[in-house]
Amino acid sequence: MRNSVFATALLVLVLGCGSAWAAGPAGGTYNWTGFYGGLNAGLGVNDSSFTATPTGLFSGYGPELIAAASDAGNFNNSGCTIGGQVGYNYQRGCYVYGLETDFNYNTSSTSSTGFNGLAMIGFPFTVSQQVDYFGTLRARLGFTPADRYLIYVTGGLAYGYVSSSSYIPVSGVFFSGSSSGMQAGWAVGAGNEYALTNCWSIKLEYLYINLGSSSYTYGGPGSILPPGYTYTTNIDTAQHVIRVGFNYKF
């Protein structure tokens, strides 16, 4: 999944760049310097993974039981993203330097279901994840191979609001817990942008957003086990984002 998304994004960007290279040489009349703002919309493909591991007093049972009662999986769903961005460009010769921030609503919500080695038949474990929104603050470095056309790479900080819940059955005992909150990480990507007029431009952009890891520990409410037997879920949150956008240069 990860390799196919990278390949698709790269192919789209290369095809877009090919038409611009054929349009003419660099050094045209358009200048990218100035503040801008706009809207974007696209597709977010989840690239997250999780583990759910017995912790607390379970650690005294040895590595074999821990391994048999542990769960792991991936989230590979997709959802829509929509948001806005503002930024500033400075052009010197055929190079463009910029800084951009964006904020985006995200519809990515999914769950993974399966069985661990000690789960009762008919009671699968379930781990869910939802990314409500994300934003970035990124530097941009671009090059203008043709008049009114910009290709660029970008990277910087990322943040987002992530929620998760877990339901783990182990030999008739049911462990459940949840967590939600802001997470911070990083984003890298590339894009191309074309100035339709002296004010309006359209862009196609790919970003890989990594919001880092989060974990939460929970017990089995009302279980026959004494307090101290717990599970810990760890989630590594990341997404591929491919989007189009419009900008207005002030």
C-alpha cells in the first residue's frame, strides 16, 4: 500500500511537470513573490499501525504468553481532506523560497479486528483510530522551469487530533480503553503550481504526514483478575495526502 501510493503520487507530479517543461524556458515575466491564501481538497490514505500488548502483572507470565496474547495490525483506509492554507513566497531568479501553513478537516476513521492467541472464539479484538483534523507549518523550496510554473519540495512540522479505542478479550476477561488528544510530528512532500492569472494559481501536491506514536493503558472493568493486569495499545499515526488547491496572491 505504501509503495503504491508513493508511486502514484510521483507519477502524477511527473506528468504535470512534463507539460510545463514543454511550455518554454525559465526566466518569464511572472513573479511568485508575495503573500497568498487559498483552499484545498484531496484524498488521505492511512498508513498507521498498532500493537496491543499485555502489561502490568502480565509481565510475570513469561514472553511466550505475552507474545500469544499480543495483537498487532495496520490501518489502510482512506478518507477525504478539505482545508485552507496561507503563505508567503520570495522569488530570486528562477528559485522560489516560501513558508506555508495549512489546516485541514479529515474524514479518516477506521478499525482493525482479529484474534489474538488467547482470545475466546467469537470475541475478536478491535482497535480503532480516527484523525479528526491535521495541520502543518512547512518551508517550501521551488524552481520555475517555465513561465508561470513552479515545482517545489516542502517539509516541516505537523500536528493533528487523534482518537483511539481498544477492546481486547483474553480468556473470558475483556479489556477496554480509549484515548484522544493532540499529537505533533513532521511532514514532507512535493508539488507543482501554475499561475492562471497574475492573482490566481492552481496546485497539485503530495504530503506524507507522520504524527508520531501515542499509547494508553487500560484494565478489564469488573474482571475476575485482580487490579494490575492491564493492556497497553500503541499507535503510530501517519497518512499519505494527495490534494489539489487554489491560491490567491495578494
